Amino acid sequence: MTYGVGAYQGAQNTGLDAAGRDYQLIIPAGTPFQVRLYSRDVAVADASGNALPASATAPPFQASAGQDQTFTFTVTGPAAKGQ
């Protein structure tokens, strides 16, 4: 996860169940933020089931105090060879 002028912050795993894993991170309110995913090992889809490229970026947003922002991504299997 990146915010501001490129600061990196990893997300903490907060839950695991049959539906998958949950991650959470706290970012400063009023700071532009963007979620970036990258994997050479697994294929990933968005919440609608649309396949994402090996390097994907969610739409940017700006955090507001007391307001949660949720993103859903699903690992769909191994990455295609050559990606």
C-alpha cells in the first residue's frame, strides 16, 4: 500500500476463515492513498470476478477520519506462465 508521495506500508493480517484472509492498515486522514497489488505467483480478480493484471492498482482515494474503505480481491489460482 502506498500513500502520500510514495510511502509504503504493509497491511496486517487481522482474520482468517473459510472465506479468506482479512488485512487492515491505518493511514493518516486527509492523505491521498492507493492500493497496489503485484504477484508473479498467483492470479487475482477484483470483487466482481474480473481478472486483474500481475500488477494492479485500485482507484485512488483520500482517507477521512472515522470512515473505513474496503477493497476485495480474490486469488483465483496460479499465475499464467510468462507473467
